[in-house]
Amino acid sequence: MDILLIEDNDRRRVALLKGLSTRGHRVTPCSSAEEAEEMLRFLSPREAPADAVVIARELMAEGGVELQHELNERFIGIRWIALPADRNVTWLARELDCPGLDVLLIEADDHRREAMIAHMAERGDRVTACHSLEDARDTLAGAHRPPHAIVSDVSFADGNGLSFYLAASRRFPEIRWIVTTAPQLLPVSA
């Protein structure tokens, strides 16, 4: 597995690099999210930087979230693991071996989308989130491999999720689909 390792502690970065390399992984180490972004500038648009990104949890607040959004917009299927400071390479190796799904999530509502991303990430799924059907079409067109599953709302400002499903399922018959709809709040009469 190709792993982009982002860890600012030199000793820990070297220990993780050695531990992952001895387990057969190809590791590219970086000391910050900014360094990782700089490295990514040299990749071609179709060239995925890694199968997984392992980032020190505290670095998520120091550019990691922005890097995650940038990579998720460009590539489907990159797994993100925020590594807690109290976990070692053995724990990380188990996390990397845990099979998850590559999921394309299409949800217009920001709060609902973030909640769904968090839920799926807790289960070990790798989520690429889109806010519109146009965004989802562009994401699928640029994908180096299709996702395992697509979770889509029904109603969007730019179209119907069911129509999108029917069109895309002909092109990608192996993808599993979940079509959702946001609960509608009914007005309460006095």
C-alpha cells in the first residue's frame, strides 16, 4: 500500500516509517500538511498520491483538514487515518488492514453531509463528498477508479438523484447505491 505519512515529530515519523516499511508498505514521509501540499503539486491530475494518508491527529487542525478536502476533491478512494498520539505502529497497521469502502457521498446540506462523513469515517470508509450532482459527475469522470458505493440524496438544485442513479448505474453496474431523502419538516398548525 502507498502511504503518505504526515507527522511533525521527527522520532515518531522515523519510527512509523520504519514500522510501515517493514510491513511492506511504500511510505512517503512529510513533516507537515504544507510540505505534503507542496509535494502534491508535482503529481499529474490522474496520479493518486497514495492509497492512504496517515496524519498526526493534532495536525488536522494545522492544515490537515484543508489538505483532506483538496485531495478528496481530486481523488476517490484515499483513506484518511488521523493517528492519535498514544497509538503505535501496531495499532496503525491494524487500522490500515481494516477493509473499508470507497464511498462517493452526494449531499447538498452542509450539516447533514458532515455528519454522514463523520459516521462513515468512523466505520473505516473512505468518503469523497460532493455537494451537487454536477460535482459528482465531475468527480466520477476524473476518478482513477470507481467507488464501491454511492450515497445520494434525491433532491438537488441541479437535478434529481434518482435520474443520476439510473444514468450512472448503467456505466458502473458494480457500484452499490443508497438513495436517501432528507426528512421534511411539516408545518405545525396552531
